[in-house]
Amino acid sequence: MDFNLPAELTAYLAELDEFIEREIKPLERENDNIRFFDHRREWARTDFERGGLPRHEWEALLAEMRRRADRAGHYRYALPKEYGGKDGTNLGMAVIREHLAAKGLGLHNDLQNESSIVGNLPTVLMFRDFGTPEQKAKFIPGILDDKIRVAFGLTEPNHGSDATWMETRAVRDGDGWRITGAKMWNTGLHVATHDFIFARIDGRDGSPRGIACFIVPTDSAGFKIEEYLWTFNMPTDHPRISLTDVWIPADAILGDPGNGLAVAQHFVHENRIRQAASSLGAAQFCINEAVKYASERKPFGKALATNQAIQWPLVELHTEAAMLRTLIHKTAWEMDRMSKPEVAEKLSDKVAMCNYRANRLVCEAADRAMQVHGGLGYSRHKPFEHIYRHHRRYRITEGAEEIQMRRVAQILFGFGRAGRSED
């Protein structure tokens, strides 16, 4: 067994590092852009007078970062070559996401906005795999040119993990559909041109069948943003919306009308393994910074690092990071050798293990780094509070950790195929 990373991948990490130093770091430092990353970051990013939305200047900076990364050939890394990508692998994306997150806060990789020099771009692949020729021709170039932005409306005020019980309904109306219902945490709608709205068209509550994925223009009559929900980690672009008799044409459905959840779950394993890798990288950053500070800080005439009360908690975190790294790399490597149905059948429990443990680890590591740094660690002059506030969300979103553990239990206790479809 060879546990070494492929030489071309380690060479690409070095290429990314060089690009960050040459193009991204200078942009981060000019025009006081560092305010978005230092102790002023929450206030610099958040327009508190405009409902807590991201400030225009902040989003403009992120857009410029993406343009530079795209121009350099990095932003579309994970996409197929036909879309200007590099056919990036799951292992490659996991290693890259961990590598970038381990550098700490910076314009190169700010996951509060799901923004990175190496993009994720799942909607492109959704349209590739489920779209009609007309939908592909319209939406894929539009998304890549940043002229079309598609949000994701699955969660509802009364339904989260129990998505098959959604209350949003769509009924036939002439040569189209009318949708009525509500969605929650519909991220990115302040700039979205379209929204994936999942609605039941037939079947019983609780059934995974009978749910369609509608492509709804956000300027449709009856489509309304009710409020933006302020979160632990501001700014917010997470609204609650209502849909009142929203009419859309019959061809505005993505994929099989009765199996829209297949669209929702299409990229779930890829997203979860990449997000786990990001949490792992952020956790390692916190561990490294705590070790460095403990070695430099000398209360009572000796380094903090000489105290076992400081050493042992960091040893435990560092050990779990090492074990997680091996599991994440192995799982991503195996994903690259299977079809999507095989991944869902054989690896979904491993992906779940990686995800919930990594998300928990980064919260523990950020908390420990605060403790080692003392009062300074609790301040906004260190990044740990931001890392904690951001990554704490992933113990709820992307599949709550209880849902992930439930998936592992389904396999571990042999609950069978009937249970497997419920995730």
C-alpha cells in the first residue's frame, strides 16, 4: 500500500501556493482589504443597515479573487476539461481544501462564503447530469461567467433533515406549474437569479418519490424574501422565503419530475468529503497556532509548552487530525474508483464518519486554541472565534451530525436498503 500523495498533486499544491503569494496576497493587502480578515472582519463584511447582508465591497473583493483564480486556471479545477477544468479528483479536492484551510483566514479560501481559489461549483455538474440540452446551453455557461447564480431551496420552516415531509406543493396549471409553500436558509438569494425549489407534485408525505426540482426565476410573481436570518457568524445571506401561486413553465424542471431528491443528493458525498477536509485543515491550523504560542509564551519564567496540561489536549487533537486525514484521503481515493451509485452504496457511511468527526474536531481545536492563547485567544485579534463560529454551522448543515451518525448506524447495524434511501 502506498500512502504517498501523487507527485502531480503535491506539485499542484506548490503551484497554488505560488499563485497565492503572487496574486492573492497583494490583493488582500491593498486598499485596506485586510480589514475583511483582521479584528474588524465581521463589521467590515456586514452591512448592518441593510438587513445584515454582505457589504458590496466584500463581495466585490471575493468576485475579483475568483476572476484572478479563473484566469490562472485554478478556479474550475474540479470541473471536467470540457468546462475549462482540470478533471480534478475527489482526492485532489480533499487535499487542496485541507491545504488551503490550514493556511488560516485569507482571501485565498474564505469558506464563510463558500469562496476559494479552487471552486466547488456543484450546480454546473447538476445541470450537466440532469439538464436538458436547452438547460445545459443556458445555465452552464451562465454560471461559469457569473451571469447566472442558482440558490438551493430544500429546507423549510417546519422541515430540515426530514425533507421528504416538505409542505411546499406544485400543481399543474395549463402548460406549467403553480408552486405554493415556504423555504428556509435559502442561502445566496440576495444575488441569485434562479432558485432550485423542491416541491411535492404527488405521492404521500414521507415518500422520497413525487418531489420535483423546479428552476424558479427569483423575480417571479409570488416569490418573496420574507426575512434574512441573522446567524452566529455574520454577515447573513440566509433568508426565509414564501412562494404564493408562483407559476413556471413545464420545462423549468431539472431531472425526473418524480425524483427531484436525486438532484438534491447528486453531489452530497462530494460536498461532504470536501467540507470534512476543510474542517480538518482549519483544525490543524488551530492546533499549529496553539503549539507555536505555547512554545513562545513564558509565564512564571518557563514556556507554556512545558506543562502537560497544555501538551496533552493538543496531543489528542493532533492525533485525531492525523487519523482523520488518513480516513479522508482513503475515502476520497476510493470515491475516485467508483461510480456514483457505488459510492452511495459502499462509501456513504465512511463519508459520514469523515464529515461529522472533522466538523466536531475543528470546533474542539478552535476552543482549545482560545484556551491556550488566554484572553488574546478570546479576542477578535486572533482568528479562532471566527473559525469556531463558521465551522460550528457544519455540525448542523450539510447533514446534521446526528443524521451522519444515523447513516453509519444503518450500515453498522445492518438496517438494509430500505433504511439507506432515507438519508
